[in-house]
Amino acid sequence: MRESTVSVVIPTLNRPAMLLRALDSVANQTFPPQEVIVVVDGPDDEIAKLVQRAHPSVRLLQMKTRSGAAVARNVGVQNARGAWIAFLDDDDEWLPRKLELQLGAALRSSFRYPIVFSRLIVKTPRGKFLMPRRGPGRQQSVDEYLYCRKSLRPGEVFFYTSNLLVPRELFSQVEFRPGQRKWNDVDWLLRAGQVAGAGLEFLPEPLSVWNTEDYSRPTITGEYDWEYLFQWATSNRQLFSPRAYSGVLLVSIVHEAVKQRDRRAIRVLLREAIRRGDPDAIQGALFIIGLLALSVAPRGAYQWLKLRLRNRLPAAT
């Protein structure tokens, strides 16, 4: 029999209003967690006082120096008591049945280490969108799900840390990698997915809300950097099947290069994908779309097209 206790881990810094909104969404869960742990990533006395006043049952862990979300999440997990870990970024929200439905799927799972996620609502200044379009196939590996696309439309696959429920025992084998500047969540998922007994469990219901920046603006995590991601992919090639490896190069990292407007990426990524990957027709077509976006399309046209093709939700949803 599996335990059904859940610890919620929320890293935060300098965003008090957003944090309170996230905590309110946890308080409204139909299945209450055993504990909520807020990890303050550096000195922030205002946050500590605000949380203690608004949500006195929350466990506050304050780090002495700023170390990043990966370290903050690891610290939260290391101090957690629940059998399951649910992450929530301070600027995101959960819908009321998130923990109830995800825990039910986890308890029914045939995997020893089920990694449970669901659809989510992506809120941007340009509208609301539902992602992903499809979940993983039964027994499909993490790398094949994320990078072996079946269509040309954006939003087909997606993974986000705030939408996860994971057994705490899995973190004794795989933690978030400190110092990983970009794609820290994907890096963790790929490594965790290779642990014997780990597998993906997907729920079609949207259970989380990702409040994201406008696609036309720089991300709050820093500038786009396809070269950093290329180095990450080549140094972690063992995490990918040949087809998934060509997918991360020709689709995901090319997408980063398009936003960075750096044409140098085209030859580098194509050569590596052909030499060490196994490109398919969809990856080739998406690569050509990226090439056209870099070479002839006006700035912003690529992002405009992606927004038009996403699974837009009605404004009242």
C-alpha cells in the first residue's frame, strides 16, 4: 500500500503578491496536503512576515544566500515529510482538484515511481491556451515523448514543474541539478525518467495555471542562449534515443535560436543531428520552418504564427 501524504514545495523570492495567490490555490485544494513548505531563496524578511500572517501553518525555510530555484527545490524536498512531492512556482496556481486527481492517478499507477502531470492552462497577455495537446503513450520514455513530435502544430507536448506530482523516494536518486542555467526542469525529468521503475502518468484535465510572460518579451530567467543548450544536449546525449536527440536539436534548440535571431545555429545543429541523431520527416519540416523564420520572415512573425496555431481557450475559461 502506498502512502497518500503530500508535501508542497514552493520556492520564492521578492514576489509577495504572487506567492499569496499561489498559497491560496493550495489552501483551496479538495485534497489538503500534509504540509506546505515555502523556501525563500535568500534574505527576504517581508515574505516571511507576510506568509506567517496570512498562512501560519506554512513551513518557512529561509536560505542565507540566493542559490536559484533548483537548490531551493532540493532544500524543500530534503525537509519534506510527505510520501509525495508537488512543486508550485510562486507565480503559478493550481485548480482545486489538482492534488486529488493527481494523487489518485499516482496511487493507481503500475510504475514504482510514477511521475504524474496533466494538462494546464497557459495564461499570457495575448490569451489563454491549453497544453499539451497529447500525453505520452503507455510506457513511452520521457525523451521520446518530449522530442519525437507527431504533428507540426505547437503545444503538442509540454512539461512544467508546477504541474508535477512525484514520489519523494525518487529524489533520493535524482535531484535538480544546481548550476543548470536553462531547462533545469527538463534536465531533471530526463534523468529521473531513466531510473528503473519510473514512468509518466498523464491526466487530460487541466489542473494547473501557468502565468507566463508575453511571448514577445524576454523571459524573466534571462536571455535566450541556444549555444548553452547545444552544449547541454551534446554532453548529455546518453539521455536521448537517436530520434529524440535529433528532435531536441532540430526543433527545441532551433526554436531558441529563432528567438535569439542567430543564424549560426542552423549549420551547427543540422550537422550534429545528421551525424549523431535520426531525424524524421516532422523534425525536418519543423527545422525548415525555423530556418525560414531566421532567414526571410519578419521579426515576430514566427511567434505570431505559433500563437495563432495554439489551442486557444475562451476568455471566460
